[in-house]
Amino acid sequence: MSIEFTNSLDQNIAVLQAQFAGDNTFVTRETRSPAGLRCAVFFFDGMVNALAINQSIIRPLMGAAYAKLSADALAQSVIEINDSRVEPDSERMFASFLYGDTVILTEGDSRPVVVNTKGFSTRSTSEPEGEKVLRGPREGFTELFMSNLSMLRRRLNDPRLKFTFSRLGTRTNTVVCLCYLDGVADQALVQTVQNRLARLNPDSVLDSNYIAERIRDNRRSPFPTLGATERPDVAAARLLEGRVALVVDGSPVVLTAPCILQECFQSNDDYYISVEQAGLSRLLRYAAFLLTLTVPALYLACVLHHQELLPTRLLLALSAAQRGTPLPPVSEIFLLLIVFELLKEAGTRTPGVIGQTMSIVGGLVLGQAAVQARFISAPAVIIVAVAGVTGLALPKLQSATTVLRFALAAAAAALGLYGMVFGLSLILLHLCALDSCQTPYLLNLLPRVRTHNEDSYLRAPWFRMRRNRFLARKEDP
Amino acid sequence: MDKHIFSRWQISLCALFVLADGLFLPLDSASWLSLLCGTAAAAMLLPPLLRLPRPLLNAACTLLALILILHSIRRLFLFWQYEGTPAALATALLLLTAWLLSWRGADCLFMWSLPVMTAAGALLLLSAAVTVPDWSLRYLVLPSPAPFLRDSARAALGFLSVLLPAHLAGNAKAPAKGLLLGGGLLALLSLRALLLLGGASYAYPMYAAASLAAVGDLLKRCEIVFAAVLALCECTRIAVCFSFLRSRTAFKAAPAKVP
Amino acid sequence: MKRITAWMLLCILPLSGCSAESPLPVSAAALSRTAEGYAMTAELIRQDSLDGDAAPVYLTAEGESLSALFEDADRKLGGHFYFSHAETVLIDLTLAQDGITELAAYLAARTDARLTLRLVVARGAPAEALLQLDALGESIPGVALYELLQGLARRGDLPDLPLYKVHNALQQEERLLLPCLYQTEDGHAAAEGFAVFEQGKLAGFLSQEE
């Protein structure tokens, strides 16, 4: 959006009113001081702090003792707000204006004065639903950009913390901030992310995911190759480790890069509770990952191809449970996996208590009724429940486990353990081939580097952490 | 981060490559000893072989790769037919997996091999360990020299196929260690089969011996797990051959650095 | 989209043949020699519901050779003769006298037979009759037989001779002792004494003390 202002105030008012014709929140307030100073104040109703406009803009303008003032004099001597500036670039002026700032034009000067009067209401900070902790900080990012940056600044009280702004989205003109610790983050990494952002030309950016899907490596992979968090303590920890963070205006989700598989098994709690408890929890998460992927596949392999592996009594019980049900085990498992995903989706979309109740009703009552009606066999329900529940232990890998669970089950149904083993080896190969911003995805797990081992499979106690940086290469001066 | 091929990755890939023979080893009273001697001999012969003139080495490796692919497919196909697995479908999946393994590049294959070898080695050792109470030492007899020497030479010749991954790695030291690891495991499996089955004849003695691995009454007849692990080793072998043929390498792959 | 569809089809195609097979597992079998070749009575376990008890059912098969015998059993069950869970094979005197080398080799070569299978010689009654005797504490006589033999072997009252050891001994032409099974006065099966095999053929019996 670009407009050429002239020295005529009437003409400038007409131009702006034409530009925002049909927008009833657009407000124009003309003022004339007793000395004869004519000005026009423009703002959007609902986005500004009305008190600040009344007391710090309108009142000084009405009381000005001069008949004519330049924009510079207006910004410096009349307006009583800390952040006011003359903005000759109309694009930048519009970006601020559309975001809650007030524009003042005066007779005889074509340059507008932009005053920071942002005053829209926002959500207060709260603990993110998806990243709750038993112990530790409970603050979460909000949709308010500057507030999010302040949360980071509060935690990293270091002059080397850099915030580099850019704007993305031809229509939304969203502010994006690249944060990193200078001297800790690899400069090549910062450059890589900056280059990727510079290459983007999206129409709109309403959430950080709009950017994440565009700049991440291996876009088709079900594994996350870009980190995301709603917690400032996590984002700060990642910055300390030499990563970079992307804060997007309007989104409570902050992106971090690079992202490695190890992160998916970490939880915020790991660093706030005792090392033994954290170690056990992390081991359980590894087990949960293996179980959620392989349990349906193992069941199908045993039932369809390797019945000799099952103890006789168990085989009899499985056969008895299967007898009289209309579907073969493969269809049962696939159907139930889909139903589980549906229940999960419905539970997530349904508000609060109703969602929880519905999940319980769906899971227990439907499952029980379906088994009693001999529509499906009980072992299939148990298998899918185990796979589903263990999958919930790894929220960051949910999309990967959901997709791969189906693929492994199909491979095992076709070829038994051979199919499963080949499938698992291909998943591992995929992980070996993944990169995130030139960092191997299995960093710290496979290409083990001696100095970065304190937090790989398990976390070392804090007193043994030699450096709180797992990615950083440069020495901290 | 630079893509290094760590020496432990090379050890793992070469060990997996050697373990591919695990399902098909014959059984006699001295085969485990022949395997050990053959492994040691092949490990000693590997470095001088890698110093052969490049064109000769490339030609030999290309021929070796082609022979190994056909050999692996044939023997695994026959095994699957014997065992009752849909052989055509399994072979197709095996080739697809091997192709995808090679498609990602040699560095990825080497990296992949470390966790696979760790898991495969652990499973094979576990399957051997749980049968220890059933081992009968009376089957251990001294070998007669002539057949023993012949079998050792044959084993050494077979193990020299590790030249292929060694050539891909551009290094002899780590692959020789991998060969010793893989050969040692094969010897252990052969010894296990001997101490369990004695001199009785079986179509696939290693597979038959693995079927005796049991954990109480819960887990019995785990030979399918054993076979699946070794089929994956066979798949690795084919993937190494594909990798070599794809890059037609030697010159290209050799510069990989070992930190 | 085309690629995704192709992958999905590729995944689904191999599944087209997958269906639920609920075979009746064989728990034990009694084999005997007849004028025409071999006869087998196999004990299969059937359980119709999770609440119901498992019950034995018996199948008889005949064949000129061992492979024909098992094929006949397979044919009678519509291709679902499932021998993988069989743990005990009772050998009738007729078969023991004729020789068990071929039987041991055949069973060891079958991929579905367990190498831990136990061979036992029926004495004083036909093998198929002993197999069908009521068992104490177990509704499936074949399973009870295996538990009996396994327990005695663990206690050291019987030599621990699963199929793979029998097969090896017979191939090495070693002398072999197999446990004997007989019918007690109250109508149950019990193990007592040994059948001695020389060159794979029954050479006589030994009592427990001997």
C-alpha cells in the first residue's frame, strides 16, 4: 500500500478517507487550536488506547500556541507520547497505522507523524495446555508479539541476545523476529534461517506454522524438523543451546531451529525434577515410541503369520475371541486405529469437560459394546488401546507415529516379522537421512560427539553438565 | 555438520555384511573353528587386497557385487520357500528395501548400520545365551586337519567379500574389525548349533538351533526373529552391492574421511 | 496425490490375501504302523468362546508314508492341520518295533514341528487309546501328558530327550531310551520305565529301577 501525501491537509484527509472507505472503524478527528493550527488525527477504533489519544495527542494539539508547525516540531514538541516519529515512508507508516498506531497530519507538511498508541486487548499469559509441567515455570507465550519478546529478554539477560525483525505476508504484513544469542549460535545457522525467510513471499502469515511448513527441511517427512514451543523457558533454553528462535506476531507458538529427534523425547519436566525421575520418564518415552509403532504390527504378524510364537493358551484365547466376529484381524486393527484417531480428534475439538467425557464414553462404552456385540474382537481393542495410549506420551511425534503405525501394520500383515523388520529399518534409514538446518536429525543419538553427550539418551545431573549447549560450536567468550 | 563416516559405522556395516551368511552356514563338528580361522585370515588379507591397482579392484568389486546380489536373492528365496513365507513377495520387499537403503547414499547406509548392528548383535547374542543350559559339551571334538584346513580356506575366501564395504569406506582397518566382529558372532552361532544339535543333519542348522531358544513358557520358537534379523543382514549385503554399483564408486566414495 | 495413491495401493495390495485363520492347534498325536503304512490320531484343541472351556477333539488320518499321513490330516481339516503347538507324540508299539529313525527325521525336517517335541512309547495299550484317556487336573489329555513328561524330566526321573536329541542319537546310531506310557488301573495315563532302541528299533524295555 503506497500513498503520496501533499502539503494540503484537506487533500490528504480525502485521500485517506477514500482509501478506507467502507471501514467503519477508521476514525478521522480534525483539530484546530485557538492559534489556528490545523491537524488531522487518524486511528482505528478498538485498536488504540483512547485515553492516550485524548490526553496526549488531542489536548496538546488543541492547545498549541502556533498557527503552523512542521511534522518534526509536532513530533518533538507537541505530542506527549514517548514513541512518536515522522515517517516519510508510506509503507512503513501504513504498517504501524494498521497495527494500532495513530497517524497525525498537519497543514503544510506532507510527512505524517506516527504515534505509538497501541491499545488492543489481548489474552493474559497462562500455562500452555499442551506443555504442562508438574514443577517449574508456568508462563506461556501469548499472541502479543512484544510481550513474547519481553518474556525471552527477561530470561536471557544478556546483551548478546539479538532480535532481528522482518515482515512477511503481502496482505498480513506480519512481523517476524529472529532471535539468537550472538556468539553462541552458529553464524551459518543464523544465515541459513535468514536466507530461508528472505526467500519467502507468502500472501499471509496468520500463525507460525505458515512459516514453519515453508522453511523446514524435508517437508514431506512426518517427523518434525523444526521445533515449536509455547513456553518461554523452553525457547530460552534452546537459545542457550545455540539454536535460533522465530517469534511470529499473532502466534503463541515460537519456532526453533535446528530440531533434532532427541528433542522429541525431552520434556520440560526433565530439567525441573530429579535426574533419576527424569531418566526414568525419558526411558519410558523411548519405550512408548517403540510400543506405539510396533504393537499393532507385532499383533498382526503373530496372528496372521507366526502363530507358533504364541503360547497355546494365548492362541486359543485369541482364536476364541476372533470366532464369530465379521472382520479379519487386519481390518479390525485398521478400523480401530482409524476410530481411535477419530475419537482423539473429536475429543480435541470438543470443549473442556465434554471432550474428556466424550473420549471416555467413546473409548470405554463403544469399545465394550462393540466387543459384546461381537462386532470386533477384544484383543484388537486392547492392542489399539495400548498403541494409542503409548502414542500420547510423545506429543511431538504424534503425526509420525500415527502415519508409521499404519505403514508398519500393513507391512507386518503382508509379510509378518520380515515386513516389520524391513519397515523398521526403512524408518531408521529415513531418520538417518534427515537434516534440520544442516544438522543431522540423529545428532547426539547416532553421530555422538564427545562433548555433547550430557543430554542425549538420558540427562546428566546438572552438576555434571559441562556446557549447557548441545549444538554450539564456538567457545563462549 | 560435515558428513563423516565414523569408524564404528564402518565396523557395524562390515559386521552386518558378514552376518548375512548366518542363516546358511553348514554344520559340522569343526565349522565354528573354521569360521574363526577364516575370519582371522580374511582380516589379514584385507589391507593388501585394498592396495591392488584401482582398475583391477574396481573390476573385481563390480563382478563381486553382481555375484553377491544374485547369490543372496537365490539363497534367501529358497529359504523362504522352505519356511513357508510368500517367497516372491518377500524377495520383492527385500529388493525394494535394499534399493532404498542404497539410494540414500553410502554415508547414510553406514550411519544406519550402527543401530541395526547393535540391535541385531544383541538379539543374536541373547538367542545364543538363552540356550546355554541346553548345550552339550560332548559334541565338541577335535577336527581332522585336512577338512578343517579346507573349510577354513573356504570361509576365508567367502569373508573376503567384505572387500566391497571396505572399498566403499576407503579404509581397511575398521572393516577388518567389523569382519572380526561379524565372523566371531557367526562362529558363536555355529558353536551354539553344534552344542545343541550335535551332528544331526538339518536343512538350515542355524535356524533349527535358534528354534530352541525359549524364555520360559512364554516365548518359544523364536527362530522367526532370528531369521528376520539375518534376512535384514542379507538385505544390508545387497544394499552395499547396490551402493557400489550405483556410484560405480571406488574413486568417488573413497575420499570419505575417517575422523 | 498420484504418488500417495500409488503408495497406498502398494500398501493395501499385499493385504488382499490376509484373512483370519483360526486353526485348531494340535496338542499331541499318536502314531502307529498299519498294514497300509501309517495311522495317526491327532488331538486338536477347540475353544469356541472366551468364557467356555477348551475341549479336545480327535482326528484320525492314514497314509502310505509319513508325508502322505500328514497330507491326509491336512486334507481332512481343509488345509488347516496346525502342528506347530504339538508337544507330545505317542509312538505305538507297532511303530516302535518297525523303527523310529524315519519318524524322527521327518518330524525334525518339518518346519512346523517343534524340536522340543517329546516322543513317548505306548505300552500295554494302543497309543491312540492312551492319548484319549482322561487326565487329572487338565481338560486336554495331550497337554496333561506333556506336563507330566516335562515335570518328570525336570525332576530327573526321566531322561530329558526332546526331538532334537532323539534325532541326533538316532543319526549317530546310538542306543536310545524313551519313556514309556501305560494305563493305570483307575484309567489314567502314567509314565513308567523306558523303551530301549538299538539302531532305531525297539530292542526291549527297562523298568524305572533298572
